[in-house]
Amino acid sequence: MKPEILEFRTLIEGATSIAVVAHERPDGDAIGSLIALTLSLQNAGKQVASILADGVPNRFRFLPGTDDVQRTFPTDCNLLIVLDCSDVERTGFEVEDLPRSVDINVDHHPTNTHFGVVNIVDPHASATAEILFGLAEPLGLEIDSRVATNLLTGLVTDTIGFRTTNVTPQVLNVVARLIELGAPLSEIYERALNRRSIIVARYWGYGLLRLEQEDGLVWTSLTLEDRQRVGYSGKDDADLINLLSTIDGAEVTVIFVEQSEGAVKVSWRSRAGLNIAPLAEAFGGGGHHQAAGAMIAGDLEEVTKRVISATRGILKSVTESRR
Ligand code: AMP
Ligand code: MN
Ligand code: MN
């Protein structure tokens, strides 16, 4: 057994009150991983609190175990586990508001800063949920159907329905095993990826109207006014980026989502062979080679100009090096 897994096991055995937290604006991998680990530790007799700074978005409420997610930490916590976060700030909590320093960091972002005492970071994993699946046996944790459902949600959403280049035969073997353990694949796929409200469709409409294209670059923006007009309560792009990245010739797709705090949430997606994570990092964010994001201070117009210019530069250098 790898030393860090042994350490993970020892820390769990010694803990009486565990807090598990995943990232702000949680996606399916953050929520699925969080709930899966929480439930399996609870099944092993541990006292565990699931924490998300932003709570659970409506579309993931179908997942078993999401009702118990809290927005604040218990005071008596003696083990802190952070999931699917490339750095500690991604939890959405100020470091001084965490109940203790991070004991265990489980993640798959290549930009992970190894902020835990124990760090289990595998950038080749398609999702944090895939890493947790592999940890269950060595940690002595059981995967029942509720745990399997949450883990499979992490895999389905982070691979956008198994469309990303990191989907290996091994990933599909994990998927097969999770289905055998009781995870309903078609229901998860439908609810977590396919279904959307009329409000979201109208919101996308505003973004689609403003679509811009220049060579291999496709981008658009969503404003505070758009959200108000359609009544969308989130602060994100409602996954419009995944639709834009299907456009022919879009080597890099960028979306700008205006925030009320004088900032813009930027998301990038790129086709295989074009690593945009360093660019997101240069803007204070992070992510994967083909999916990255950052929160950038400034107004929509100014941030768009800066980011498009920098992204154009990356795209140009990559296409020139291919010649
Ligand atoms: P998004 O663009 O929000 O869909 O995120 C794409 C990827 O980038 C995800 O893997 C995120 O975890 C990562 N990411 C997004 N925003 C940030 C950020 N502000 N800091 C670090 N990583 C981020
Ligand atoms: Mn995530
Ligand atoms: Mn993830």
C-alpha cells in the first residue's frame, strides 16, 4: 500500500469527528465525491459532516445524501478532508475560517498545490470520484448503491458524458463496476447532464446571441442583466460552455460571466493538444489542460479584452508550432 494511503487510513481510524469539504460553486464531481466519501465513512461508523460553502444546487438534489450538506463547519472537527480543490482557497472559505489545517487533500487537477498533510493527487484521473473509487478498498470503505450513485455522477459530469480524452478503458471499468453496485447510469446522465430548465435555455439564448468567432477562437459573455431578465439564480454560465465547445472549428472556447462584485468568472475549454491550464493560472485560476477557469477582477469589457488577447496569443503560438 502506498504510504500516503496508509496515512489516510491511520488518520481516519484515529478521528472521531470528520469534516469533508469540496469546492465553491460545486460541480457534479465536487458533490458526488463529497457525498460518496461522507456516506462511506458514516457507514463505517464515523461521525462526518459534509460541507459546501455554496450548498447544493437544485440540479444535484436528486443525489442521495445531499440533504445533509451544511454550509458551516462543526466546532469539534479533528480531521479535515478537502476534495476536488486545486488549492485551499477553492473551498470558498478563508483559510482562517477553516476549523484546522487541511489533513487530507484528494484531487486530480494538475495545478494542485499539495496543501494537505497527506496529498493524494492524480492528474491522470478523470475525476476525484475515480480516485475515491480506487481508495475504497485500501481504506476498508464499502461502496453501497448510494455511494456508487454519487461516484458515478462525478465521473459522468467531469468527463462531460465520457467525451474527454482522459476516458480510458480503466475509467469505463470503474463505470461498469459502479453500475453493478447499483448506480443508475441513464438516470444520472439524464439528470446531471441533459436536463435543464426553461430559465437556463433562455439564459443561454442571451449568450448565444452575442457569440463571437475569430479563427479558432469562439467566445461569448453573460451579464448580470441577462440573469435578472430570465430569473436565473446561479452566478455561473449554466454550462453553456459545454455547448459552445461543440462548435466546428472552436479550438478554444471562452465564456465571460459578469459578477456583482466587480469581477468576471472566466471559463476556457480547448480541444485536445492545447493546454490552457497555464493561462488560467496566469490569471489567478487553475484547472485541467482542456478545462480551466479563473475569477478575474475588473469590468466585463476590460476583462474580455485582456483575456481574449492573451488567449489569442496562446492559440497563435500553438498553431505556429504545429506548422
Ligand atoms: P469551470 O470553468 O468553472 O467550469 O471550471 C473548469 C475547471 O477549472 C474545473 O476543473 C475547475 O476546478 C477549474 N477552475 C475553475 N475556476 C477556478 C479557479 N478560480 N481557481 C482554480 N481552478 C478553477
Ligand atoms: Mn470540480
Ligand atoms: Mn473534478
